[in-house]
Amino acid sequence: MYRAAGKGCERYEKEHGCGRCSDTYGRSNNNDHTIVQRWNNRNSGIFIGRYRGDISHNRHYRLLPTLQAIRNINKEKITKMIHEVETQWMGKMQFNALVNGHTVVMDAPERVGGEDNGPIPKPFVLSALSGCTGMDVVALLRKEGRQLKDLDIKVAGEISKQPPIEYVGIHVVYDMKGAEEDAQAALNAVTRSQSEVCGISHMLKKIMPVTWQVIYNGSEVFDSRQRA
């Protein structure tokens, strides 16, 4: 039930079967110093060392964190990874969203009470998908030392016929231009983005079909709808 503060204590106890100590704190006599383990009343640490009288006035102790204290520290260090946006009503149908320090304007057409100062909100889902997968493709090709001459991504979302109006399917077209020898690498980058990397595509696929098509230098090289 005793714990030693240093390797010397452990070795001495193993060899002599007693609580005497010869660790880095110096030698002690088993009659007046004992290697003890004590929890302080605040449950914030373990006193380990030789104890005589009031441990708070004894220089021969070490304060080690308890398991609960360690857990509390870990909870403070482990924080949730979150994205946050703040959206402010600007009057009529306009809302301005603050996204990573950038202002994004959303509005409605005049026929429904807006002033058409920005797009309606729903197509931002499609924009997020195109930006996410587009960045994937560029970054993956860059790692291989390749670079496209041009990349245009068109995303079409099929809208439901009954309210709530929602997307029920999405199709992505990658129109790419580059060196002929990079065609396969470009296709591989798109495939990897859609199957492994793009988090937005991964989320959307849980609630609707997401298909994609690759056009390279004017010629279609892949269409996932043909393999469904």
C-alpha cells in the first residue's frame, strides 16, 4: 500500500521488504520517516514522500496529480472542432452572414419581398460542395507536381416538387483543361475527392444521390451515372 517517490525507493523496498528509503531525497529511518501515499482533502493531488508531522510543512514530499485532476486537465485540452457563422437580419428579406471574417449576403427576389441584393440561401449548399471538391482536386494534383490549366465545376441540384423544398439529388460536372499526360491523374484526383476526401460530398451522400462527371480537354472521360 506504499508508493515510493523515486526509483531508489522502489529498489530498496524490493530488496529489504520495508518502507525505508534511499532515494534522491536522502536517507531516512523507518522509525521516524515512512514512505506514504496521501490524498489531500481537495482531491487535487497525491502526496508521495517521507512524512513526519504536518505534511504541509515538510519539505520531503512531492505533489502528483490525481487521476481526476488529470482527467480534468485533459477535458480542458480536448476541445470540439466546430465551425460557427453569425447571421444578422438587415431588413426586409436580406441577411448577412459572417463566415470566417467574410460577409456573405443573402436576399430574396423582389417578387417575394426582397431586394435581390444577394442569392437565396439554398444554392450555397451547391457552392460549398463545388468549392470543397475543387480545392481537393487542386491540392491532390499539386502534391504530385501537376497543375491544371483550367478547372470549371458546375453543380446542379434537383429540387423537390412538394414543400419543404429541398434537394433530392446532385450532379457535379468537372470541366478540366491541362496536359494530356495529366488526364489520368486528374481523374484520380476527382475520384479520390468524391470517395475519400470531400466532407461535404460525404455528408450529402447520406441523404441523397451525388453523381459526378469528368470532362478533360473537351472529352468526357468519366460519368458515375453510367456505372450506377
